[in-house]
Amino acid sequence: MMHAATPNRRRFLQTMALAVATSLTVPLAACASRTFPFVPDHYTFSQRQVQDAVARKFPYRRTVSQLFEVALANPVVGFKPEADRLTVRVDAHVASPFLRHPVDGAFTLSSRLEYDNTAQAVVLRSPKVETVDVAGEAAAYRQQIEAAGALAAAQWLDGYPIYTFKPEELQFAGVHYEPGTITILSNGIRVQIVEK
């Protein structure tokens, strides 16, 4: 047996239907509000994602100043939140007329991160050599090897994109966004997204 809706219940249902209909007519641009969870206020990139991006640049081989042949391989990405820098430790193979035998060692490079608006990418900026680990006779040429590594890093890594944003990641319902503050975390990178 069906019961007729009471006047109070009927009024409640009509009010709810009106509220739903009204909410559907709100302009879509309002959806870009920070109160909506599907519009992110940041992107976070894990160590693995950054590692994969940097690894695409390797192996690397370059003759520096016609004196050193530097080959770099096996990058390992790390983070230095206290210095706001990303680090990359790489195996190095250095050959030179100054050395009787090629030398194996390692470089640790560091870089700050910056958003390149033209490329719409988070890029490495101002990379530098933090440490050089070489042994044997190469230790006598440590300064020259470090200088060669610094020059190679500057020429090779400066401006290298670790993440390029897709257009749909930076706009929603006609509202345009852009990366803001980039924060180095202990286990990744956090890129704030702000409205233009």
C-alpha cells in the first residue's frame, strides 16, 4: 500500500530539487575554487619520478677543454632540503694525457630547481660540482678534474627539464594556473600550483 507524501515531506523534496537544480547552473569557472578537491593546489614528484627523469640524460660523454674526456653514468638522485637543492651522484670515468691510466671515481652535483615558463617545465638551474671522489694519481689533478666536471655539468644539465607540465594540468574550466613555489622535500619535490 502506497502512502501519500505529507505536505512537509513534499515541501522538503521540492526544496531539495530546487537546490540541486540551482547548483547545476553555477558557472563552471567556479569549480576552479580551492574549495574543490579535484583542482590540485600542488603536485608532488617522488624520488623515483625524478630519478627516472634524470636517468634519461645518461650516459654522458664529453671532452672538456681538449684535456679531459669525462664519461658519466649511473645517476643517483638525492635531496638536500636544508640547502633547497637536488643532488645527483654519478659514476665518472676520466681520461687525460696528464694521466697514465684512465681513472674511475664519482661526482656529486647539486642544482636548484626553477620553473621555465616558456617550456612549461621544472628545470635544473645552476648545477655545480659538490664533491669529486678520485684516487691514485688522479688525486694530484683533483682541481682540474673538478673544473672539468663543473664545466660539463653547467653545459649539460643547466635548463634540463625534470618534469614538463601538460596543458590540461595547468588549466581547468577556462582558468589558467602556473607553478609557484618549488620545495625540495627529504623524499621528493613539491610544486605549488597557483592561479595566474
